[in-house]
Amino acid sequence: MVKSENSTEILSEEKSGLTAVEKQTEVSRKKGTIWEAVLKADQETLERLLHENPNIINARGPVGECPIHMLFLYGSETHLNMAQYLIKRFPQIIVQIYNKPVSVHVYLYQFKFYHIL
């Protein structure tokens, strides 16, 4: 599993007594992160961050969420367009679930399954 880009800060927040949802909110407001780009539906910043480090697509927030989860959660048209962009660019993210890293074997199995249909 890829650690969140701000996992050190998250660990220090765990000692602060914040709930998981409060931590999630705090993380989404940190400047210059994929979480901020997702929250603000900032496609340009999202693309720049992914160009700099494509692995952040697998970042995990305080409650196990990935960027794709949050895009669907926010659910505006812009957020959903960004989700569509991410799925086209990183199709493996369609199998990401909370608190679980994606297995390449699961992805390949599902990819073959969907192409048989």
C-alpha cells in the first residue's frame, strides 16, 4: 500500500484526539496535495501532481479512502468528470476499496472478465 503524501502529518494528528472524519477534513485542506485538488475539483492541479508523482493515485487518507472515492463522494459534475479522467488514465483504480491495497492479480482477473463480456 502506498502511504499518503502526508502520512507523517497524519500520524502526528492521531495523537491529537481528532476523529477519523475530522482528520479526513484536515487532510483535504492541506495546500498542494492531491486531497486539496480533489476537494476543490481542480483538474489542472490534479494532473500536475500526477505528472510529478503518478503513485499518489494510490494515496490513502485517514479513513482508508483514495482520491477516486472522494471524487465520487463529492459528486459534482466537475468531480465526476475528474473521476472519469482518472479511471481512463489509471483503470486499476476501479477496484480500490477502503483500507485495502489493490492486488495486480485481482485487477488482471477483473480486466479479463470485463473484456470477455
